[in-house]
Amino acid sequence: MNSTRTSAPEYEHAPTVIELGLQDAGEILTLQRAAYITEATAHSDFGLPPLTQTLAELQEELSDPAVTARGIRDRGRLIAAMRLRHKGDAVELGRLIVAPDRQGQGLGTLLLRHAEAVFPDAREIRLFTGEHSAANIRLYERLGYREAGRTTAGSYQLVHFTKPLTRAGRRRAS
């Protein structure tokens, strides 16, 4: 996060979460790589899957009917995105990304809250992050996610989080 920022960004309109598709794949991949550099640095792992995923792999992922991509644009520029996979009664949230120059402005929070309402029949949302991603962990805990376990990924741990989705949460507009 950039601590030199002095004011909130000026949006043309309030940030709105939109559906993304195959036509957005190149832009999603560019944003993904920019956003994950800080994670790779924090974990000393520049072989992270988000950094090595190819355009063809991303297009295949976005073609999966169980996957939906959502994002936020500002003046046409994709500044935040995420992918959701509906799996049984759970939603797996992956690749929550925010442009490095837009981190710390509430975009990740907006996407997380939106993710909780996309699949009304889901009972739980799951995600993970690296153990050295302190800001991510604080965000998830602040929004009610609880640590569900850890797995080893090379020389660090992945921290898995879950959050039960209440009926009220599942009814919110998507």
C-alpha cells in the first residue's frame, strides 16, 4: 500500500461491480500480474500461479460455466477483479486483485461483499492467501472470515479462510 496518498480518488461514478468475460481476459491477466508482484515479493516466490498463468489458461478458466469473473472499472480502466467458482453449496473466491496504485481504497472490500451475494444458494465462501500477506489477512478477518487451516506452499504457508453466508447475505443484490 502506498502511504503517500493524500486524498481519495475521483471517480467518474461510484465504483460499481460488473461482470467480466472472455473479451476481458487480456486486461484481467495484465492486472493480475501487476497485483501479484507484491505477493511474490512478500513470499519470495516469483513462480506464483497468478504470475505464470497464460492467456490461454485464463480463457479456459473463464469459459468454465462454474466460474464467473467480476470487476470494477474507472474511466474504462480495469482497476479490480476477482473470480468465483460455484462448487456445490460453496463459493471459492480466487484471484482477488486490485491495481497497485488503487490498493487501500476499499475496492477489495467492495468485491468481497459483492462475492458473498453472487450465488444465492451458497452457504459458505472460501478463499486463501499467503501467510505474509498481512493486509489481506486483516481485511478478511475484519469482514468476518475465519481461518480454517493452513497448507504448505514451498517455504511458506497458505492461510485458508471461510465465511458462512447467512440467508440475509445471500439475498443481497448481486
